[in-house]
Amino acid sequence: MRWLSPLEFFEQAEELPGLAYSSPGVGVAQWQLLLGLCYATGIHPRNPAQWEQWVRDGHDLSEVARRLREAPFDDGRFRLFDPNRPFGQNAQLGRHMREHGYGTAQLVMERAADRAQLVDHVHLHDPEPLPLGVAVQAMLTQLHYGLGGRVRAKTDWMGKPFTYGAVGRLTSRVHTLALGRNCADTLRLNLQPTARPGTFNYSWTDGKTRRTFDGKASDKAGRGVDGPADLCSVLGRSILLQPDVTDQGDIVVTKVLMGAGELLRPLGQKHLQDVPLDGDRPLAPSTDRAMWRQSHALYAAALPNTKDSDLFSRLLRLKIPVQLWTVGLVAKQRSPLDWVSDTFPFHGAHHMPLLRAATDGVAWANAVDKAMQRASATARDLVYPNSRPEDRARLLRRFYPSGELWAQFEEPFHALLAAVADGALPEPEARAAFAARLVAVARSALTGRLRTLPRSPVARQARVLSAARLERELTARTAPPELKEAAMATSLYPAGSAALTVSAASAGAADAPASRAGGHQMFAHWLAGLVRVQDQAMLGQLCHRVQDQQARMLAAEFAPNREARPAYVLTAHLFARYHQGLPWREPVRLYGSGDVGKALRGLGSPAGRGPKDPGIKRLFDRVCGARDLPATGLQTVIDRLRTEGRFPPSWSQLAQELSAWDSREETTQDAWAESFYTPNSRARQGATS
């Protein structure tokens, strides 16, 4: 990185892609200086029509550099260490520097208010010097973003009011800058059309009347702004830098003094060119709400009735693509917490679609967040049924990933705005893609949190019921239509999951499969054929599960691999057990229907079936909790189904699901739990369609 003087910058502005800065606030402060110099030299558009022409034609800004070389700008006004008129500083502090000057840490906003240090602010006396360029950037940032409150200054320097700094003009609101293709383009976009640019503030002692710090009412009222040049160079702090030269010949700043600066009267609309409104107030930065969640204010600020009175309305009429860079400082109790910044696309030709996308996008994200909160509460109430009221909010955070969720929403939101701004996708398609991404993120986040539960029947039930609650919320009557459509069009579980793939043989009870392409389908046909031809010998062998019998070996041959053979043999045994001594030949019993969860849901007593019957629920938990293939539990299930005359599960599907049995992943167990607890959920219907 190479430091450039203002002269060098304006001579090379067309070739420079952008500015380098250590924080967003430093970047804004540099742009304010450069814009102020354009106004000071008279190189600025006079009216909106001329501004538009400058932007479209790429008006040459190297004229600024030429004028800065001539009078009255060549008389030392930009000297940083002039004893009488130091640029951007207050020379009146010079007589106190020797006795009271201390370290440069106070100049850097992120360090000056470090409350973790000792009470006496020993860190502010850090003798480490600042490179000259860094010190100038920090000084410019303090002039615009200085935090209100006590300043480390003495009352006998310039008066008691000098020890209390006012809040900088950009501190409590979001600043917006339109970014162009290069630095010159960015300046042209942000230059305010004006016939009266006002006067530039080179120094506290450059001849303009300043504060006297006498405490009188007239001094407290502040002064008015005479134009954009004055506004861009306002001296919000009194600062003085003391230089030194290193052994290598580099100029550094070793000591700093700082006190209160100028006070400005409330600014009129013409001096708030870049301010988006939140209701009737300037948009303020927040750590609780990321900038993108408030981006609709940027597009709402560009309503057609503003008539070129601000930056947004001029960009609206321009109808070319630009980027809006938003910057804000979040502070608490006079301490800076964080710089927040973001970039948003703007295109006057697509203004209303962008406004709709920004407004609806945040509303949909809020709807998904609320759905996640309710789904997480379902899991909490199942896992911690006896929690104390004061612990419920803390326990909810285990399942409710609010911060994680909003962080993952940001990238899809920006993709939505980019697609709408450049027309890469038709607006309906871009909105549908965003809604689908929100749904996918929510499902993934909920599944990830619930996977942290120890494996238990309660955890499995919590996973199923909370996921079903999420689906109900996303497809509720009051849900946004795009979210509802996205939730109904996609499955909660990945397509092609072995435990959720339903063959043609098990999809309906009325028809047997015609295709024998799949091994599991051929396996189901072979089993059904044993009953149709009344092969009691083969069925008897399968029923008694004697080792090395022909029937077991034949069943194993249908398995797609060696690892799946035990699952096919167990399925054949369960089939023979169900049909033992029964003359049933209906397709619904020969081929079965659904999975084990669905079959168990139909068992129970008149007082309650499935999950409502304690015995059936214990049987279900016993089957799903087995580490290895649950042979004994499944035998009990099949015996109950046969005794009560209920339909068996799909035999081909059962062979597939048992082949995928894994006590760690529990994919099959979760699929059965879906059918057992929530057979009619949107997620289950989508997964088995």
C-alpha cells in the first residue's frame, strides 16, 4: 500500500479502483475529505441536470489537482505541522503540548475508549508512535465520528466546555456512499449539486469564527453550516499532533492533545443528502439488527416524489447500476462496540422490485425465525418437561439458533437483491429461490441442534415433532405464500435417502409391481409367490430361521451386497411369520404398505393407538433403540399385526430400510418415527411421494 497526497489522488483518480482503509469509519472520513476538496476548488456540478451529465460523461476531476497547485491553495493550507494553521487541527493547544501531551492511543477510536484497561487510562499513555498516514486517518475519523462525553483535557486550557466533546455528526446514524467503477466515478456520484459550496475548514485558526468555550448560550447553540464544503470538513474535535522523525527518516506522531470541537445547529434536509430514514428518524446502526435487515430503508428513500433533493432520488433518475455502501458506528456508554457496514445493489430501472425484495425478504426471514422459535419450543418441552419457568428461556437457546439463523440468511438475501438488480433472473424466480433457501437453512439449523441430543426415545420424538411443528408453521394459512410454496415443494429430508425411498410395490396396497428391475422388488415378488403357490416347506424354513437352510440362502441372494444379506433374511423371516397359517392372498398383505412406524401407529387399544398407547410407544422405542438389527422387537411387531389383523409394512421397503440400519446415523429410525408420530405432516408427504 502506498500513501497518496490529495494532489496525487486526483491526478490518478480514474485509474484507482478504490481506497484502502483499516475500518469503514476511516474509509468514510477519507471520502469526506476528498469530496470537501472538490467543493473547495469549485469542481462540482451546479444543478441536478449537470450532475447527471457529469456522471454519464465521466467528467474529468484532475482539474481539482491543478487548482490545488495554484493560489490560494498553495500557501501552506495543507501543512500538517504548521505552527499557526496545522491542517485539520487546533494550534491553540500547542502551548500545552510539552506539559500535558501524551500517547497516540486516544486518537484511534477503537483504542481510546478501551474500558478493559485500568481506571486511570494508562493505555492512553502508550509511547508507541503512529505512522503519519495512520495518524491522519485516525484524526479525520475523530472529526466525524467522535463519541460524546468527557475528553482528557484540562479546564484551564480553553474553558470548562472544552473538556466535554459533542457527538460527531455521523456517529449516531448510517452514512451512505454510492460506489462507482473507480474513485473518480465514486466522487462524481456523491458530489451534491449546489451553487453555494461554502467554505472549507483547513484549520481551527484559518480565519473562520469558532467556538469560544465560554459557556454562554450563543456558544452552546452552535453554528450553522454554509455549504457541503463546510460540512465535509467540519472540525468536530480540537486535535493537535506532535511529530517526530525515526532513525529511518520516517515521520511519525508521538504525542496528541484532544478536546471538544465545533458544535453545529440541527442540519436541514439539504445537508442530509445520504440519510435513509427509519420512520421519521435517520436510520441508526445496531448490533442486534444487521444492516441488511434494514436495507429496505435505502430503497424506500428513493421514492419518486423527492425530486432530486437527495442522493437516492438522483440515483433513481440515473437508471444505471451502482452499489450503495452503508456505514455506521455502534457505541454503548461512550465506548465504540463495532463498525457495521454493508453494500447493496441499486438500479433506478429496477427500483420497485428491489424495494419489494428488500421488504419482503426481511419479512420472510422474520417469519422463518418465528417458526423456528416455536419448533424449538416443542423440542424443549419434550426434552425438559419439568423445567422451571425461570429456566425455560435458557433451555430454549439450546434448540433455537437465532443468531446462527440470521447469519445464514444474509448471503441468500444479498443474492436475491443482486439477481433483481441485474435482471439475472425474473423477479418471481429470484424470490422463489430465496424462499426455498430460507426454508432449507431453517430445516438444516433445527436438525443440527436436535442432533446434539443424546440418542434416546425422547430425543427421537423431539426431533420428529419439532420438525413437524416447523413444517406446520411454514405452511400455515398466515405464512407468506412464497414460503408456503417453498416448504410444500421440498422435502425435509434429502431426496434419495435409503430409509425414505418407497418402491412402487409399497407405494400402494392395491397393485403389485410390474417391474423386476430392482432387487428389492424381485424380493417382494418372490415372497408373495411363496404364498400364492402355498410353498409351506419354504415358508416353514423361513419362519423357524434355521441356519444354512435353502430358503435363507435364497433370500440372501436378493441382497444388493454382502452387508445387506442379514436384512433380507430377517425380512423374509418376518414375512413368513406374518403369513404363518393364514390364507391371506390380497396384494395389500402380500406386498404390505408403508413402513414399520405406520404399521405400529395402527396398533393399540380403543382408548388410544400408536403414540397414545403406552405399550405401543414402548415397543416402538424398543425397536428403534436397538444397536443391531432389531429382530426380537420386529417379531413382536409382526405378531401383533397378525393377531389384530392389521396390514404389514411394505416388505420390499423393510428390506431396504433394514439394510441401511445404523445406530449412529439413525436414518431409518427417524423415518419410522416420522410415520409413527406425524404420518400426515408435510415433511412426511414430501419425503414419501
